[in-house]
Amino acid sequence: MNCHKAEKLISKLVDGRLETGASTRLAAHLAVCPSCAQLLSDYQKMKGMMADLKIKDAEPLPYFEQRLRARLRTEARPSIWAVVERWYAAAVPVFLVIAMILVGVLFLVQPTEVQMSQSEMLLFQTQSPLTETRAIFDEEKPENRQLKLLFAGLEAQEIVRRGKQ
Amino acid sequence: MDENRVVKQAQQGDKESFSILVKTYQSKVFGLAVNIVHDRETADDLAQEIFLKAYLSLPGFRFQSEFGTWLYQIAINHIRDYLRKHKKEKESLSLDEIPEPGTGENEMDLRIAETQEHERYKILLRQKLEEMPEKYRLILSLRDIQGLSYEEIGKVLKLSPGTVDSRLHRARRLLRKKLAPLLGQGGG
């Protein structure tokens, strides 16, 4: 063991925090190193002197609590952030519960389908015949006119077929 | 006393509950302050300010540690701020500058002389402590004056056990150099 290592262990020794093995090795070093032995003696003296500085059973000046109350009344006005922080802790879980209920309501409650009668479906789908006919005759190109007539005919057949179903 | 219940009531604004906490901890907080700053009036002011800070910070206390540990952390931080603001450039005293006690002839005089000599050493030791960097002064005060364990020091200063160890070692080495005349050797 060298003196540098020993110095660190001596500090632990004066605090009673040295393991047995390290303590034995340190004792062997102290037996042959007067400098480290002196260091141990100085640290022990210092520890005693420091402990002597302690003001035991120290009590504050009289009426400490009463003086503090007076200061709390005048100096300790809670800041807006302290109020916010106080309510935030309670508000967050309440908000989460409300949010979960709303989500549940939105997802679990299915809107009922509106059942239409067959006649209502036909009326809903069918456009004004006059508007359709005008669009066909307004078409300039004959081939486009014929295609529109064909599709109009097919659509009419489809509407009738759905009405029958 | 269920301390957690009292703390919760104080958090809800119950001033009587906060008074209970003050009465429970005022001696410890004052004792911590006075053993670091070595002045009763200053320590009393510091203790008042520490409890004021604790009152304002109470809504943020989440019971992740004991209330006493949390209060001690506030106290240490406040005292540390005070030491930084009031670090004076004091002339370094030597043992020779402190008046020696008179030499008495009878036993009573000798006892008085011993007590006065003892006081001289204490004055010099306080002086040397005050010259030290505040992190070393704090850790030495907590360990060797207040008698806190390494674990308690680690919690209060938020240091790992290894850091407490190494910081104490460096603090003692530095103090030993400063106290060389008192210890009666080179101190190197």
C-alpha cells in the first residue's frame, strides 16, 4: 500500500467506515510509515476539535413560531403558479376520466340507420327526367348523345331492379 | 403524529398543520444553520427564511422522500446561497494574533487559562473553516459538527456515496493544511 492510497483510507477510518480487510492492510502500512501515522493522529485531533464546535441543544431566538406566522401573513402570498400547481394535480386525473367517458360515448354509441322505403329510395335516386333529357339533346356530338341515351336507359333499368328488391 | 397526514393538511392550506411542522423541526433547522454560520441572530434569520421557502414550496412536495429530508435540502441550499453571498475576504488569523490567556498562579486561574486557550483554538478553527470553499465547509460541518452519516449527507446534498467519500477526504486534507500551526506540524 502506498501513502496516496493510505491517505484515502485514513479518512474512512476516522469515520469508522473501513472494512476489516482494508483496515488490516492500513494498520500494516501505518506501522512502518510515520508520515501516515501522523496524518491519522491529525485527522483524529481535527475531528475532536470540530465536534467541540457544535452548539448543542441549539434553540432559535424566542417566539420563533410567532414571528414566522407574522412573516407568513405579510411575505408568503402564494403565486399564481403555486395555485395552478395545487389544482393541476387534482385536475389532470379528473380530465382524463371525463375524456375517457367522452371517447367511450363516441365510439360505443352507434347511430341507427335510417331505413328508407323503396319508393323513397327511388325518389332519392331519380333525377328530374326533364333535366336529364335536356342534357342529352344539348349534346353536340351525335356519338356522345347516343352514349348518354344508352347510359340513361341502363340507369333506369337499374333503378327499377332496385325498386323490386 | 402521522407526519404525512399533517404535511397533506398543510399543503391544503391548514396553517395549524404547518405550525406543527415548524415546532417539530425548528430546533434542527436552527441547529444546522448556527453550526455553520456560528452566529445566533444570523442563524435565526436563516431559519425563518428556510421555513418561508418551505411554506411556498409545499405544494410541490411529492412525498418521494421524508419531509425532514426535503426540509433539510431546502435548508442546505439556502445556507449555501448565504455563504456564497457573504463570503468575506477576511484576513487570515494566526494563533499569535489571538490574545493569549493570562498566566495564573492558583488552580482556578489555571482552569480559566485552559478554558481561554481552548476558546482561542475554537476561534481559529472557525476562522479557518470560513476560509474554505463552501462545498468543503458544508460537508465538514454536516459530518464532523452535525454528525450526519454518509447516507444522510448523500441524501441531503444529492451526492453519491463515492462523492461524499472523496469530497470529505479533500476537505480534511485542505483543513489540515490550514490548521498546521494548531496541529503542531508541517501539515503537508
